[in-house]
Amino acid sequence: MGRNVVRGAVAVVVAVGLAGASGCSDSGGGKTPRAGGTKGAAPLKWGVCEAPDVAEGGGQAPPKDWECATLHVPLDYAKPEGETIPLALIRAKARDKSKRLGSLVFNFGGPGGSGISTLPGAAKEYEALRARYDLVSFDPRGVGRSAPVQCEGDKQLDAYYAQDSSPETPQEEKAFVDNIEKYQQACKDKSGHVLPYVGTENAARDLDRIRQALGDEKLNYFGISYGTELGGVYAHLFPKNVGRAVFDAVVDPTKTSEEGALGQAKGFQLALGNFAQDCVNRGDECRLQGSTAKEIENNIIKLQKSLAGKPIPGIGTRMLTDSAATNGIAQALYSKELWPLLEQGLDEAEGGQGQLLMALSDALNGRDQQGRYSNIGAANTAINCADFKDRFTLEQTKAQLPGFRAASPVFGDFLGWALMSCTDWPVAGAWETPDVSAPGSAPILVIGNTGDPATPYEGARNMVERLGPGVGVELTYKGEGHGSYNSGDKCVQAAVNSYLLDGTVPGANTVCTPSQNPSEPPPTSEPLGV
């Protein structure tokens, strides 16, 4: 399931942080951000946007009022005058130019997600922010059009993702290890030149070059999932340059790669249980067999075991294996809106038809209907391995599997075996855990979602603590799915919009629930009680 699962995660949290309360800050978060006065990178030359390419996931060109540009940054920041690489950027200008606050830069996560392809499609969700901000995103280094990491080709990737990702026999274990070695060798052969430089610290330095090129004195930032980790590293490196920033679906900065994967196993299991209980609560409307959530989960486990022995027809000539089915289930748990598709897909798979679960799995892996893969998987692996020092042998991985299985009988094996993704990677990792301490930074609004499958809830609290006193401000959303602002919850959106547009920091212990009246302002103090 890769690290777009291992690192794409959200957590829900209690809003604490600035002892106090709403109002304005004098450190950049509360003041109106100024748009000019910055020296550094050359101004950008904006022009017409082309449609996203295959590496970015494809799709249609954005509307004509969107603009694109290229910024050249050092490949190696230790040699700032040396070789450069291009960063692809996209923006939609603020609608009210007389009240423009500057740019709001988005990173939507992954790592490996293309901002060029994602922002235009998600822009309607941020229309309130576009009133006063230019909405800006980019392909981080190693992603999309920004010196993309390349590994195996499309046909090879079809075989790679069809492999047994939870081997049980020595022969299956050997095939699993051989496939990883082949994949890593392809990455080295095709992209060895950039692999040492695609880590998050370099991407954070790129963010500051982007800020300079945009002409902004402060970086106003909206980071989602892995984007919260990138934002935390940026705040550590450049605390005085932080403007108004929001972290949503928070990656836990206190967790090693192993701890993060184990946390995700628990998170996806929790989300699956919530999905199953919702199905039970709907009675005869639910298409799945089982009178309790546990019975539905047990039937899913039976389906996995059945597919491991005998795959069923998927899409075209491809068969739905247990690995592909598990990927598809995980993909559907990222949003409650996908739960009906998950229910239908599981029902059809139990009847011998795997097309829907296969389509969900393809979406997770970045495969389009023409059989072409984006580079999200390659970039995901490369960035993960450049960041984390952990390198697991076969024996070490097998020793950890019981803990993963205990955490999740559905996802544990797959996330446990994924520990070997970086085993023989040609580049050493940078850290055990990232340093996100940011003394002197403006307030950063940190949002955790109690039902988030990919970034467990406690990650937001840990991010607030690691950012340091007076910086992190917690807000809890008692919801489902990966992320909070994109859930459409009016309470969460009101709190975020109020901070980004007006500089008003939410009160301590702010909690939002889906049932809250949309016309009500966000509460200022409600104990979470978990």
C-alpha cells in the first residue's frame, strides 16, 4: 500500500496551544501579511497552463484564468551556484485584488502528489480563500514535472502491484524481495542522479525559494497530510518566515517509519470498523453479510484469504489479487463519500467480480484507464527513503509482523511487509524523525480528525507539542475520512477561514462535530474526553 498510505495521514486534535485565545498575533500570523519587500529568487514568468502530463496524473488543462510558471532551484543546496532543477508551479489569482493578502501555497500530500493536477480540481473547496489569496501549488522536487523520479515502466508496474504483498512461504518471500530489488534498481538506473536530493528538507528549502519568487514577505501555507510534515520542517528551518499556516491531516513528527506504519495499521482498522458499523446501522440497506461490525470485518478477511489463493477477474486481463483488493479498501477509507463504493465493491467481489475494487486500487497507485502510471509511487518511495534512516532486513521485518497483525487483521500484514520498501535503497536516510521545533514562528493551526485512517488522531497533538510553546494551535474534528477542511464541515471551515483571512486564532480546546449547526460559529472550548 506504499507510503501514500504510510505517510498520508490525518489526526484529530484538541485545540490547545496559544494559551489564549482568539485574537491577533504580532508574529506574522495575526498581522495582515504583506505581499512585497522580499529579495532572493527572480520573479516568476507566468503563462498559459498545459494539461497535466502523465507523470502528474493527466487530466484536462485548468481554466484559462489559471497561470503556470517554472522556478529553477539548486539540485544540491550545499552547492547553491551549481546545477539547478525546475519546479513547476500553478496559481489562480485572488478575486478581490484590492484586499489581496498575498499567496497561499498548498501541498496536498503523498509524498509524491502533484500540486499542478490537484489544485485546479480542488479549487472550489477553497473559493472562500481565493477571495483574498492567490491560490498556489507546485510539483515538489522528484514529482510530476519537477525533475520526476522514474522507476519501472507501466507493464512492469502492473506486475509489481499484482505481486503478493503478504508472503507466507519461503518461495513467496523470495519473490517479494526480488520484486523490491528489481524496482529499486530501476529507480537507481533511471533517476540515480536526483535520488540523493528529493528529501523533505530540500523541499522545504524550495518552499522558501517559492516564497521569494512570489514576492511574499511571509509564507502563507496550507499543508495536508504529508504537507504537514513538509510545513513543519519549513517552520523549523525558517520560523521567522512563517505567515498564516494551517496543517490538516497531520503526520506525527514523533514517529519513526516503523511506528508510523503501525499507527496507520491501527488507523485504517479503526476506519474500517466505523465503515462496518455504519453498514450495520443501516440494516437491510447494507449489501454486506453480517449482523455486527465484527462479522463484516471477518467476511472481509475471508475474502482476502480467498483472493490470495484464487484471484477473480478485475479490469481487462488483470486479476483482483488480495493485494489489489486491500489497496482498494484502503483507498475507499480515505473519504466517507467513498464508503458506498466500498460497500458495492466488496459485495461484487464476494460474488466473483473485482472490477470496482480494482479501480479503487488503481486510483491509489496512480494508474489511469489507459494503463499509464503517474510517478506518485516512484516519488513516494524516493522521498520516504531519502527521509527515514530505517532499513529493515527480511528477518527484522518478519519479527515485527505479529505486532502489525495485532493492530489490524486486515491491513497489518501489508503495512508490515512494506517496511522493506527502503531496505537496499541506494541513498541513506536523513533522520529517525523530523525536527519541527519552530520557536519564534507565527501561530500554526493544527487540525486533527478523530476518524482519520491515514494520519492517526494523536499526531496532531504531537505536532503541536513539537512545534513548541505559542506556535501550534489544536483544533479537533470529530469526523471520518482523511482530512477535515475538505470534509465540508462548516465549523472547521469557519475556523480555518477566519484565521487565514482575518488572523483570528481559534480558542483553546476548539472541537467541531459534523452535527453542528452550520450557521453557528465554531465553539471555543469543549473538552474532547478521549
